[in-house]
Amino acid sequence: MKRNILCFSRSYLAYLMPEFEKRDDTHNYLYIVQNSKEEQVVKERGGNVVFNIETYIKAHLKSDNAEEWEEPSDFKELTNFGFSPIYSDRYLINFSFKRRHQIAGGLFKGFSDLFNKLDIHYLISEPVALFSTHILFYLTLKNGGNPRLWSSTFFPNSFLFSERITISKSIDLKISKSEDQLKEQKKEILSYLEGIIEDKKGPAYHFSFAKKRSVLDTFFKTRKGNSPIVVKPGLKSIFLQFLRYGRAKVYNLLFPMIGDFQTAASYKEHWFYFQCLLTSTSYYDKMPEEYNEDAVIYPLQYEPEASILYFAPDFCDQFVVIENILKSLPHNKILYVKEHPNQFGALGLSKWKTLRKKFHNLRFIYGRESGRKLIKYCNVVTCISSSAGMDGLVLGKRVVLVGDVYYQNYTGAQKAHSYYELNKILNDTSTYNYKGHTLAETAEDLMMLAERSHVGFPYASPTLFAEENLTKIVNAIQKEFI
């Protein structure tokens, strides 16, 4: 008998996941979609949509006694996530208390009814900071199913499955790799790390390594998964972002008559993105021109982002993290805060201006500057869970982190479990006297990740829908979902 896989098919996954079904005759694929547009996309590709969030929530909110959210007593214990699923959602917090609890209550009731009707053996999704993800994760476990959230590896053409919503620990492969496969993968990893040192290789979402496209072309291809998100500076991006904000604002004003609640609540997020694009490059400090043993770097992570919430829920406010770093640093140290390359302009917001006035040793670096060059010129890297922290390890640096991330036990990494520990580490002279480590040691550390990784790349990219890549992802699903 075929087992059922429930697919949370939001955004580009509405285009991607039906492609799995076409190539996998060993499972039944069932789809939950965010809105009616995504339902149309899935159905056009032959998929069986079993739940439309937009349609269900609209009907639920029309009820005079719309059921409100009450967290089950075993919710946090079962999901192994001790924070509120509502306040961990990037959209619900933008509604009034009553409205958000009505939406949450509707989602829980609708999903619960779905699980009562269907046998769900597996849940598959990417990890996203959404209430819906938490509920589906909980109900899958509650009903004896197995959730599988995928996450990317540091090295290309590989991904991981996790059975925990925090995604910080991947699960062992059901079918282990052979020695020859691991040997070949280690060779590929070492080559990739050498490319990082030369700044010739990197993630596809980074503007230095992404295929050059127009702003509009990138936007529409990203929505379908054919291109990673690569934000470009300039008037076109500003205009496009203002339109996105305006659309979300209209949906917000007319909700629930039109649109889905995620789009209706995203107006604040889009306004933040718009403000970032308005920051002038003259606002920033200059990049250092040589190595400084008293320089520390913090790479600002993209927000909102599941990697912050799930890797470090108790350190999810980057402003607070950075202020604690500044308060902890010895008086002669300088902190360079560099923006994410796809969220340049974020440091131009008023709270960051106030912080720079407060601390004499704080420097802001524009997101389009070379992060790797800055890491080379700094002595210590501090971060939550950024891939730039991994870059720091590749470059032989001491990396001090607070997130529960895969590289926290690698050679050169030092984990702080509290602000107290962070303070102690940053005031310890040995932190700044680190003698470094070899590239071979970093490659060996990454093999711990490689042993748990599947071949394939289920993220937006120009090669996402290539037959070879789709076949690899489906093979991984078939090996994992047995």
C-alpha cells in the first residue's frame, strides 16, 4: 500500500512538489496550499489539494462564533519547541489579539479535521517561521506520522532532512553512503572550500555568484523557483518593493474579503524591505584595508528568517545580541557589523543609527561589500547561525556563536549558551590569540554533515527543475520515506 506524504506547498513549492509526484510511484502526495492561486498551480500539475488555507480561513472568520486558539497541553513537549507557536509566526503577530487567535483556532481545527480524515504517514516541507508549520508538525507527530523538514548544507548540491522543528540536527540516512561516495564528496567539499578562500565560490543567493538577471526577471523567476532571491540596488527594486508593500496593504485593509492572511499581514515586512532600499551608501563606514587583530565582525542575518528563530529562539533579536557584544568587548576592540548581501540598507533604520551614536567602536558595513574580505581583515567572527560563521571557520578564524547550529562543535568554533557566557568568551584573551586551524580540519568536520546529507538541491535556483536534480531529490525521498 502506498503511504501518504502531506506537502506544505507554499510559494515556489507549489510548482516544485508536484514534480516529485510525477517521478515517484511509491507514495501518494497530498497538498496544503496557502491560497487559491497556489491551488490552481498544483492542480494544473496534477496534484491533489486537500486543504486551501485562504478558503478555509475566510469561511471560518465568517462564523459568528469562530473558534479561537487554545494551545494543547502537550504541544511544546511534543514539538520540542518551548516557545509560543503564535508569537513565533511572522504574520499572525501583525493582527489584533482576537483576530490572530481566531485565525490560529481556525487553522488548528481545519488541520485537525484533515488528520482525522486522512492517514498521514509523512509531512514534508521546508522550515519556515509559520504557525502553520508548527501545527502540521505537531499533528503529524500526534497521529503517529513522521515529519521531515529539509534544510540546505553549507556545500552545494546537497540537502538534509530533520525530524525536529528546530532543524539544527539532521537525521541519519536510512541507507548509508559507501566509502567511495564519501571519499568523492570529501574531494568536492575540499574543492568548494578552496574556492571560498579565493572568493570564487559561494551560495547562489549571493549576488557575486548568481546568474545576472533583470530585476523583474529575477522577481518572477524567484516566485516559481527558477531563481534564488537576489535583491539589486536601484530605482527599479525600490519601485517594485513599493508595489509589493501597496498590494499587501490593500489586502490588509480588505481582509478577509480578499486575499489570504499571510499576504494581508505581510505589509509591515514589505515596508521594512522598502525602507532598507532607501538607505544611502554614504551612510556606511569604510571597509578596513588591512588585517586588524582588534577587529571583530558580526554578519547581520536576513530577517525574518527561520534559521534565527529555530537555531536560536532565545537569541532571535539581533539588535539585542549586537548590543550585548558591544557591552562585552574589551575597550580596544572594534565591532564591524555587516549587512546581509540581500538585505542591504537594514542598518539605516533609526534604531541602528541610535546604537552607532551610543558606541564609539561600532562600524557599519554595506551589504554589497565583500564579507569574506572583511572576515580576513578581522580577528574574531561572532554570529547566531549565519553561513558567514562557517566562512570564518573556512578562513581559519575563531568563531563565537550563540545559535544551536550544525557547526557549533567544529574546530575553531566556540558556543555561548547565554549572554553571561558570551561576555566571558569575549573578555578572554585566548579568544583573540587563537592560532587558527587547517582547511583539512574544516573539511573533515564537514564530513559529519556530508554523512547525513542527500544529493540534490530543493531550493530556488536555475537548475531546480532540471531532470537530473529532480531525480536526485525524489531518490532521496524514496530512500528516506520507507
